[in-house]
Amino acid sequence: MDKKLTLVLGGVRSGKSAYAQGLAEKTGERVLFVATAQAGDDEMRRRIEAHQRARPSFWRTLETPTRIADAIIGQIGGADVVLLDCVSLLVSNLLEMAVGEGREIDSESLSLAEALVDGEIEALLALCRKGRAGFVLVSSEVGLGFLPTNPLGRAYGDLLGKANQKIASQADAVYLMVAGLPLEVKGLAGKEGQLD
């Protein structure tokens, strides 16, 4: 895979993870899968296990909820493509870290969350630009649903929306998944080294 940054967006059960995995598999090369999910309960543990079974066994997996760029640098080795699934859980993990146990968002914790998310995304994008590997990032599109009724939900939507926009602005290709079908939002059509 030529060095490219691809963002795959979609809603819940839109097929975004499977499509991103397919993009990585097309390379036929060495893949480093970066997982940001944490198994906080049995249902989430089952989801993680299903994702693990769906990946090729020869892919290397790095599980890290935050400090993604640092973790990738330490584990990238000879990977030709890094598949990060997903930015949405990364932002959730950072927001949870900023808010703490109280689960109440105030101006101080919101400022901290914004700084944490901005720092993570900037570090990740810097790594994408300077590394030799291609990157496929998966994230949830939050702009198609309703506005959450609680302040924490609204803060999450704002943070993830800004992170998605920042990544998309620097990506070579952006796909929006709808019912398992990829819609090319920003593409490589007609360019050398097209992903599919």
C-alpha cells in the first residue's frame, strides 16, 4: 500500500469496520491493527471478541485506549498499513478521562477534553505524515443523528465531529458507509495508487 491516509466513517452497524478491514486486506502486506475499545462489561467484551475473530490471525494487534501515536511508534515495526478502529472510542476514552468519576461535564473538564482530543489527533496526523506506512482510520459519523439531550452527549458529539473534520481535511480518501455500501466523499478516483 502506498502511503495514504484513508478515513472510513459511518453510523452504528453501517459496515465501516468491515470495509476498512477490506481496504487493509487488499494490500496483502503487513497490517498493524490498533484497537481503542475497552471491555468494561460482558456485552462489550463479546463485541471485541467478534471483531478479533473477523480479523486475519496473522495481523498484529495493538490494544491502546489513548496515547495512540506513541503506542504505534513503539509497535509499528515493518507494518505497511496501520488500521485504527476506532477514533470514536478514542474520543470517548479521552472524554471519560477528562470528566472523571463524577460524569458531569463543566467548563474545566470540557477544556481538558478538548485539549486531550486535539493533542491526540494532531499527534496521530503527524505520525501519518512522517511515517512510511499507510493509515486507515475508522470513526463514527455523528452529524446524522439527533442532538443529545444531555451535556455530556453534546460534548462528545462536538469533540468527535471536530476530530473527524480535522482528519478528513488531511485524508487522501474519505468514505461514508451507508447500509454496508461505501460512498466516496473525498477520493483518489483517477489518481495513481487508488485504493479500490
